Amino acid sequence: MKVAVFSTKNYDRSFIEKAGEGSGHEFHFFEPHLTRETAPLARGADAVCIFVNDSADAETLASVKEEGVRFVALRCAGFNNVDLAAAHRLGMSVARVPAYSPHAVAEYTIGLILALNRKLCRAHNRVREGNFSLEGLLGFDLKGKTAGVVGTGAIGAVVVKILRGFGMNVLTYDLRENPDCLADGARYVSLDELFAESDVITLHCPLTPGTRHLVDADRIASLKPGCMLINTSRGALVDAPALIEGLKSGQIGSLGLDVYEEEADLFFEDLSNYMLQDDVFARLLTFPNVLITGHQAFFTEEALSAIAETTIANLTGFEKQGRPEYEVSVEAIG
């Protein structure tokens, strides 16, 4: 198959080409995001391969269909950027990478928790300036504290296991209970109880109409005062302006974000020579108790290898059987 790969970085090309050796697929790599305007780049391709900040809305899908595209291969787990109903109407198949390396994201989540709690970034900057004062660097023992894990799929389950290893009490919420989490000592509770009782909350659920702005002003008001909030899942799970008010009031004691609702115009690019145009994002960066990274929780050798290999498997499955290995059905909407 001829495949147009959008949002390409050097590492994408390296891992995809390595995984695709001998597959017979022909890859054409493009740096721009897939949008309505860039759809003509897919001319003559059988498939488009896209990432988290590409847009596969109805108009874009119709445009690439006109260029010959029959298949959309997501090289990520989430599919909220694809209009599945439109793809179904157009007779286009959509596939994703449901699990690549849950340990990559889970371990990064723990890294954010530790860095925020022990003020590692502030301490590092102080020492570089010759300031060895410990004032303002006080943290707390994780052991004996309560962590809330929202979403207990593959990633959430690994997070639960690690947090239990620290000796934390773990509350969990999901539409379906994961027996592995129960075996590790987690306790499933309502979302209200989880937010009210947790010292640390970390989000690991997909973005759907029902989870968009799961953390809003009302939810923040229900937090245990001083709670640490972590999001390595999808940016739109939280209402960013509400986060600012929560930080100012002290309801949110510290905040770790690896994703952001409006990240498509920011993340994965070097914008160091430009002024930030997103006022909300710029405001978040001013808080000393906020740590933001640019969607890198997934970024390990193991994860990129698994993503590339599963993407190749989806392409080959569609080519040979007319159905990819990890197809996303229209029933997944909502």
C-alpha cells in the first residue's frame, strides 16, 4: 500500500521504516498535520497514517477519500480526532494502536508526581545558581497517602501497581472494574468520592463526549484542598481556565500536565523564537507548582517500536484481509 504519513518527525520515520522493512508498503512522509488544507498531499495514497494532533473531521476525510485514500491508520490509542461516523459513511476503515507500552506512560506519570512533590525542577534551578537553601522545597511521603486513579485500562493498571508499591492507598474509578487492580489492593469508588478523598489524582481515561472537561470548576471545588492533579491522557479531560482558578485558590496544590486541550498549535514543534499566543497556557506556566511537558509520556524506544509495528500490522491486515487488526468501529462513538 502507498501510505501518506502526516505529522512526521525524524523519530517517526526511523521507527516506521524499520518496522516496515519487507512489508511491501510504500511510505511518503510529511511534516505538516493532516488538515482540510493539507489533504491533497495524500493524492494517490491508499492510506493516511496520522497522530494525535492531526484532524480527520468529516471534510478532511471526504477530501482524502477523493485523493484515493481508503484507510486511516492512527499511530496512537486515542481516536477522538477522527469523525468515525463520517468515515463509516465514506466506506473508510479506521484503526488504532490500542496498547503500545503502558509502562512508558505509567512510569512518566510517576515521574511527574515525584518531581512535583519533591520540587525537583525548582531545586535543580536553585543549585545551578548556587542557591542551596531548602526553603520552599518541602514535600510529603507518598506512603500512607491516598491516590485516585481515573481510568484503569492498561496504563491505569500499571499506575495502580506502582502507587501501591509506594505504600499508597489507591482509589479507582472506571466503568468496568479491572481484576488486576483489585488484586493489587485498589478500591473502586464513585468519582465524587475519589475526588474528595485523594491527595493525588491522575487521569488515564479516553476522551469521549462524556469525559470532556471531566475536571471542571465544580469538580475542582470538590477536591481535597491542596490535591495534586496529573494528566498524561488527553488535554480536553480538564478545563484549563478552571485549573488556573483552582491553582489560585489553593484547591489544586500542584499540577502536572503532559497534554493540553489546545496543544495542536504548540506541542511537537520548536516555538522558542516565537511569542506564545495562548494566554491560558502562558498563565499556567507562571505558577511555580505547575510542571508541563510537551506530550512526551509515550516517548520511549519500546513504545515507538510497538507503535510502528502495530501500525504496519494494521496496514497489512487491511491490504490482505480488507480489515485491520485493531479496527475502530463506528459503535465506539461516545
